[in-house]
Amino acid sequence: MGAAVSGRRQHIAPDKGVWPGIPVYVVAGCVFTPRRRKGMLLVREDTRQNVSIVDAFGVTNQHLGCEDTPKDVRCGDTSRDIGCGDTPKNTKDTPQNPIVDNGVGQNIRYLGWRVATVLLLTLAFPPTLFAQDLETLGDQKLFAYNGSLSATQTFYHAEGMPSRRDPYFWQLNANLNLTFLGIISVPLSATLSQQNKSFAQPQPFNRFGISPTYKGLTVHLGHRTINFSDYTLAGNLFFGAGVEYKPENNPVRVSAMYGRFAKPVANFSQFGQVYAEPTYRRIGFGTKVGFELEKQRAAVMFFRAYDDPNSIDVVDSSFVVTPEENLVVGLEGGFKFFDRFSLEGEYAYSLFTRDRRIPELFTNDYSFINNLGGLYKPNGSSAFTNALKSRLTYQGDGFQANLSYRRVDPGYTTHGSSFLNNDLEDITAGLSLPLFNNRVTLSTSSGLQHNNLDNQNSAQVNRYVFSSSAAISATEKLNINLNVSNYSTSTQQLLLQTDILSDTLEFFQVTRSAMASVNYQTGKETNTGTLFVSGNLQDATDNQGNGSLFKSGNAGYSFKIGEYWSTNTSFTINQSEASGISNLTLGPVFGVNRSFMDNKVRSSLSLSLLNSYLNKSRNSHIDNVRWSVNWTAGKRHTVSFNTFYLLKNTYEEAAKATQEWRGTLNYAFRL
């Protein structure tokens, strides 16, 4: 740390509100007292800023922010040590690579794991695999390839309004797949754009990578993604190497990876606008080992990621970032029983440290947390949380029913996922039922969800969702789709209790929606058409007297004339009402498509003329024109061009006209 940590250990009796056996650290007059909170070691109270993410239930996920103020610290002097209101500084005393600095014994553990993985891959290859390949070598080409190269240029211009993008932009893309002897496949991809010249982001704009495949073995190199599960490694992009082994005639399933998840970036700003916040270099590695049979599957997963505290120097006081550390272990599986039932689920346990520069936290009693070798070292900013989900399905004669359960602890975090909802528990049920020889399919689902699992929030949100749909094939030409849903949310705000009274404040909102669409086919042979009508209605009300109403409708007809012509026309209307304000937009849309030169050249043109009304008074008129042309020259060359033009006239007191134009030219070459 910035100063050497010296002091003594003290232990607190069980009746002090902390875990028995947890030491109290005395550092330069400051006493660190860990507190107990449902499976979480907390020394500091979190004052981070939150980022809201809404899932299918509408739940808001509170992500980890960048501000931690240490609490439970008693400072006897004016020293500037950790815990006395100062942000820890970077220091060369912090190990950059825990694998190197863990010691000889712990390095042997890493080496043993890697050797075991290699042995498992070797034993998993069936002995007849290579013999089968040799028998067919004479019928295979030694070398084959396919792929494409493309170049895109985009032009932009705006008048009467601020520009929403650069006036010129270019991008190059390359995709190539190499095949050797028909058994080894090597896909390669690369992207190059002009943005890489003017931005410095935590992840690069220009990415490249290859994923060669041999039978069931795939090797990933470069910028790649691998998915273990939703709560461990969930497809986050990394730069490094990985392997996946999924043989056809063997139940063994093995995945492993090692790479960089974030580049070190101090910060980047231009003209007073910040494009990238400080980010430490983040390294991660993990593995997944399991088996998969026809009716059973199971796997165990491990993923670890850590930030390098010395990768950047944070000098901008407006950003407070800390080097993090994360270790996640998980189990997943599924099996079928009684021929009709199937059960699947996943469990994950996350050990997350907000600031890995804080000294390690020890206990006298045995704890597996302190016996993970160099994999993880807990401290006062560490939290240990769980995530669980399961699903039970019953496949009946002509119908299917399912029941799902999910629980994610508050603050659950994994560096293997870009974002993740936490602090939620929900249960959902669904049913799908076909009727009348599959001419009618009914589906319904409902669910309950709530947050505040540890009773630490001042408010609790409860949600109820119900939806039902019907797909009807009335005749060979007539199809009808119907859908209704009901979504309710109740929030209970707990007020502070006084000597006189205590009370709660409750907010309740209900959202209902209905949708219907009808399609009818007309014509015969080459002259065919489709008549369509659709409508949508949604309203929301709450117990405070607020409400909103949204209506939309679309009706039209599309018709194909011969082999080269097709047309479509429709009329659209959208209306919304809220807080005494009404907005209405309506107008026609026309389109025509034409093919030339035996379909080698295809062109399309569309025009929309929309009028907008505010409280029944017209306030703007919007014209939108789109045109595109695509030319296929031979078997390898394709040239396309599309353009977009928007003209908006306003009729308010400060009336003005705005114009926007965008054109894109693309050339592609197939290898």
C-alpha cells in the first residue's frame, strides 16, 4: 500500500455484531471493524452511483459504481492511511500477476490444473478418430477456402439541426474460412475503421481473431467470445486464447480460456467531452468441464478475473476507480425423467472484491475463503453472493407446461458478463396448448417478482405479469394473431418511525396492452398479394390519478406483378395521450421494387408523408424518402448503394425546416 501496514490483530467476542474470530486491524491509529451482513464481509458502506438496467420483468438492476467511502473506521491521528477518507494510491508493492507472486506451492497448483486439463483432452479423443480421417483423405482437397472482403463508405449532411454523425466514415471487413483435408476449419475475421484513429476506448474498435476447428475441437485466438453460463462467463469479449472440445461420439465437454477483458485507459477526452473513463487492465481465465448425454448433462465451471493496479495512474480526481477482483464457481445440469419431465438449473457463487489493494482479511477459524491459494484473497471490500435459476418442464400429449424459479442476491457480480440483474427473486409458469388439429395455438404465462431480498432497502417493489396469446390459421389464406397482457407494479416505501407514529407509502401501477393482426393472401401464381391490418392498444394507470394511453394502427396492401415488379402501400396512425397532452401522427407510405437484367440489379424506392398534431393542431410535416440499388456482377462482385433523405417542416411560432441526408456505398468481393 502507500504506507507499510503495521499493527496487531484483535478479536471481538460474538456479541459484538461481527463474525466470531474475525480480527480487528489496527493500522496507524485506525481500527477496521468488519460487520456481519448475510454472507457478506463488509468493512465499508457503499455510496456508489447506480446504473439502471431493466429486464423482461422491468426490474432495475443496480450495478457497481465507482465511489466507496470506508466506514467503521476510528482514526486516532491525522495520518493519511487507508480508511481515513483517502483513496488508495497505486504502488509498485502490489503484485501485478498473482500467479507469479503466489509462491512456489501455489504455482504448483496452477501447473497441476493445466496438466490435468491436457490429460483430460488427450484421453477424451476416441481411438478411432484418426483412422476414420485417414480413410477419407484421398477424397478430400488438400486446401480449400471461402470468404468475403467488403468496403463501406458513408456520407452524411444535415441542415437546420446539429449533425448526428461524422460527414464521412469508412470501414473494411474481412471474413475468411480455410479448410485443410476437409477436417480442419480455420475461420478468420477482421474489422478496420476510421474510428480507431481518433478514439481510445477500453475495448478496441478494430478486432481480429481466428477459430480453427478439427472435428469436435475448436481453438479460439484473438478477439473471441466463449459462453460458460449466464452467471459465470456469459460471452464477454476478450483478447487471448480459448479452446472448446465437443466430440460427436463422446459425452465429454471441455471449454477453457485465458485473455484480456479490458485495456488500460487512463482517460480520453476531446473538446471537454469524456469518451472513456479510467479503466484498469483486466485479465481473466476460466474453464468448464462436464458431460452431455441424451437425457442427462452436468458441468462444473470456474472463472477468475482481476485488475492490474499498476496498469494506469489515476490523476483525474473527478473519477474514482478501484482495481477489482472476482472469482466465480458454478454448477449446471439437467436431466429427463418419467419420459415427460425435464429439470434443468444453474447455481453460481461469486467472490467479488471492490478494491484488491486493501490488506487481506484473515480469520482464526478455518474458512475455505482464506484457503484458495493464489486464486482469491478476501479483504474488507469483499462480498460473497449467490445466483440460482431452475426450470421444470412437462411435455404432455399435444401441450407443454413449465415452471421456473430464479434468485439473484443483492450485489451479485461477475466480470464474465457485461451486465446482470441482481437483487431479485421471481417465479413464473407457462402453458402452450394446440387445438383443432394445430389450427389454433394458445399460450399463456404469468409470474411474480420482488426485490429487497436482504431487507436493506427503504423500498420494496413487487411485480405481477400475465400474458396470453392465440395464433389462428382460419384458412390457408387467412391468419389471425391475438395477444393480451397485464403488468402491475407495487412499490412500498418505508418511512422513518417517530415517537408519535410510523407509516408506509405505497405506489401502485397497472399497464394493460392488447394487440391484433390479420393477414389475408390474394391472387394466384405470379400475381399474388397480401392484405394486412394490425392494431395495438396500451394504457397505464396508477393510484395517484395519473394515466397514459397509446394507440397505433396500420393497414395496407402489397402486390407482386409478374417476376420483376412488386408494390406496397399502407396507412399508419399513432396516437398517445398523457398528462392532458395529445400527440397524433398519421400518413400514407408508398413503395415500389423493380428487378433488372435477370435479377442481377434490384432497386427499391419508398416514400412516407406524415403529419404530426399536438392537441389537434398540426405542428409539423415530415417527408421521408429511401432509395437503394444492388448490383450483382458475376459470382464474386456485389455493389450496393442506399440513400436516405428527411425533410421536416415545423408550424410553430419559430417555424423552420430541417434536412438530413445519408448515403452508403458498399462493395463486397466473395472469394
